[in-house]
Amino acid sequence: MGEKLNLKGISAVARSAGIPEKHLSKYGDYKAKISLDLCNELKNKKDGKLILVSAITPTPAGEGKTTTSIGLHDAFRKAGHNSILALREPSLGPVFGMKGGATGGGRAQIAPMEDINLHFTGDIPAVERAHNLIAAAVDNELHWGKIKIDSRTIHWKRVMDMNERALRDIVISLGGTKNGYPRETGFDITAASEIMAILCLSESYSELKSRIENILIGLDQDKNPIFARDLNVAGAATALLKDALKPNIVQTLENNPVLIHGGPFANIAQGANSIIATRLALKLGDYAITEAGFAFELGAEKFFDIVARKAEFQVSAVVLVATVRALKYHGGAEFKKLSEENTDAITRGFSNLEKHYENILNFGAKAVIAINRFSGDTDKEIETLSGLLKDRGIPYSYSCAWEKGGDGALDLAEKLVSITSGKPKSHPLYKLEMTIEEKIFTIAGKLYGAKKVDYLPKALKDIELIKKLGLEKLPVCIAKTQNSLSDNPKLLGRPKDFLVTVRDIEIASGAGFLVPITGDIMRMPGLPLNPAYKKIDIDNDGNITGMF
């Protein structure tokens, strides 16, 4: 595969990023891990400018956020700028499920694609095993009775990196007391594990272990908290993550360096690659490009309020990815008719883009809209969209990265160089000293457009427990649908004056945030009627087909 794609050896790619050979642990010819010693050596080096790539509300048509990120990186490099791209690792669930591969598309891809999409360097399996070791420790303590855990309060499930609806809710320990005490539990997908969130927020082994120690497992019979440290399992779990804490380096099809590390959900976690990888990109490049999961009000909000706050990052600019097809969908056009010209639907759906742009300004950041061009976009549709953007004074650029690679995003790169010339002034949306309810309403009101937040009885009890544990000053990480600005996936465009309902609030004390749950959040997806795995095959020479 490497020869067909004209890939460079990973040592040469690393040198182009300023990474010496001594800091690499190679995994074959085209991928490697980077020593944490390099991060320490560069800690006093001045940071480059951070560019955050986000998107409007997702649609079934797909917006091409990762493709745009990769094409932008190639464009910066082609224009003579020293840029580094940092991305999340793909999960096997989407790879074999509905989305297929997750390494970009067309001429804007990262490689080796099959390796990255499959086991890569073993980071996700390591997270899975560390998580499940803690789960095994919980049931071991229940069996021996050393710690009097109230089994009804245990929320620590098991995880696997696969879509498997049959394992969402299960009963374990059947077959008599020799197997433990039966209880209800289940499986989440590995990307939803708190261990994954912790890995991406930690910058040293000591911090990683400390955060794992602080994971809330449940309560004892007297309603006192039981943490992972009480099970004496944090050291072993951290040991399983020894190599996973190190960032990975690969390349684009244009042989430019890319850091890939970690992959937490953007619904119930921060939805960004690791702080380690982003910080390294800032030290190595004049421009560091990273991506936030889902739309701006989900992944990007969490980047500003959780990731950037913790790491003290300043965002120089936001790229908001949109497509003509997505705007037509938000304007009421049927999915099957998105290929048909419909300027009226674009005009109606533009409100979604406009709201996301306004949301960016709430964080004090500058922005450029990246319109990902498709061959089916008509001249009249492009003219309509350009007119809407000009009328509102919104900076924009058309990107053809899928078709042309870096050449297709040169205008976008040029505009970003222009608007990032000054000192960044980005900031979080809310102060940590605010009450839990104030934090939630600030996000729901300012970013979603809600008029009120309602709390079910379980959520109110959770707030009482959070205050009892002294955790009310943690940031909030609201879990809601990615398919709408609201908590109702059926409300497209720019819904207004709606009610957000908080069902309960989970405590991710290891990761260091609270998770208010709105709507039905799926932590273990199922496979679709026609899953992507049916298209994937391998020949006798080991060449994998059908993944892209």
C-alpha cells in the first residue's frame, strides 16, 4: 500500500516536523510513537497559532470536516508555512458500522489508512483493557466483600471497540455465588470510556494515574463514595496505558506530518484529540490545526470550556465547515433530493450556519467559514450562498480539498494566515465558580437557543450528591444529540425558545467534569441494516479493499 501511495518513511516525515529519530518508536515503515521526552524538551518553546476546525450541525449527507482539516494542513505546507495537524483516532465501531473509514477522503487523506482505521498502534485496545481491569476489580471486591459497595449504585460498565447493541444492557454473574452476585450492567463503546477522556486530558504518567484514582465507581452501603483508588487498581490500569499516552505520527497523501492520538466521544466527553498531541503540534509548528467532534455547540464548546481551559490554550481562529447540501437539508429539503438545485432551501437552512458563527464569537475567537465544495453544487446555489455570507459580513472560503488536496484549500489557508496575525483573545464561555445550573443554562441559552432548562428528579438528586462530594466547581460536559442545536434531533435549522430537559448528571470525577444527560444518548451504537464491514475484504497479498 505504501509504494502505491508514494508514502515516505516515517523517519523522514518526522524530520520534516522537527522530530529527531531518537524520539521515535517505529511501528513498521509508516507509523511511529513519539517519546514524551520530546514534549518535555520543547516545553519552553513558544507556541504556534492554534486553529480549531468545527462544523455546522451534522446531516446524513456528511460535511467533510476531517477532509477539510487535512486539506488545510496540506495547503499551509504547500504555501510554505510550517503547520502540524493533530487528529483523533478512528473507532472500529464506525469503521465497520455506518461511516466506514475515518481518515479523510479523496486527495485529502492520512495514511496508512488501513492501519489507522484498524488496530493502529494499540491505543484503543489499551484503553479498553485498562477500563475492563477496573470493571473486573469492582466485581472482585463485590465477590470477596472487602469493600461494601452498593451494587445498585455501580455505574462502571465494561467497554469494547465495536458496535454491539446486544450488549448495551446485560445481567452478569449468573450461575451461583461462585461467579459472584448477579447484577445489571452493560457495555459501552471504548470511545465512550472515561479512561479515554482521561488519557486525552493527561500530560504525564503521574497525572494519568491520579485521574484514574479519582474515578467514581459508586457508593457504599452508607452512601459514601467509592473511588478507583479504594480498589488499589489505578497503578495497574496506568501501566496498561504506558505506550498509549505517547502520541502517534503518520502522514498525509502529500507526505506532511500528522499527529493522531486518542478519540473520546463528543457527546459525553470532550471530543478532541489529546492535549499532549495538540501541545506538541503547537511547539513544532507555526500553525497547529486540530478538530473538535460534531458541531460547534458540542465538540468545540467542550474544547474551549474543558480542553483549552485545562491546557491554557488560546485559539487563534475557528474554521467552520459547511456544505451546500447540508444547508439545503437544514432548510427542509428531503435527503433523497439534496442533489437537486434548491436555492430557497439554502436560504432557509443558512440560519443554522449563522447561529454557529454567532456561537464562535461568544468565545472571543475569529472565524472563517469553509464551504466544502461538491461537484453537484450548481453555480446558482454557490451564488446564493456567497450572497448570504457577504450580506452578513461573514468571512468564507470555498474548499476543494477532496478533489485537489492542498491546492484546493490554498485560499482558506491564506485567509487564516491573514486573520491570525494578531494576538488571540479566546476565552471560556462561563466561570467555574458559577453554580451547576448556571453553567448548564449559559450553554443551553447562549449556544443552543433554549429559553429554559428543566431538571428531572434524578438530576436534582445528582446535584445534591455532587455538592456533597465538593465537585460543583467542575466544568460541565453536556450530553445531547449532535443532530440539532436543541436536545430534540428532529429540530433542524435554528430552533428557538425551546426547553432543554436534564434527565440526570453523571460524575466523571477522574476526567474532571460533570455530564448532564439530555435526551437519549447512545453509548453503545448498533450496526445498521447494511454495515460497512460487508464491503471490506482482503486478498492473498494482504491488500485490504472496501474500507473507503
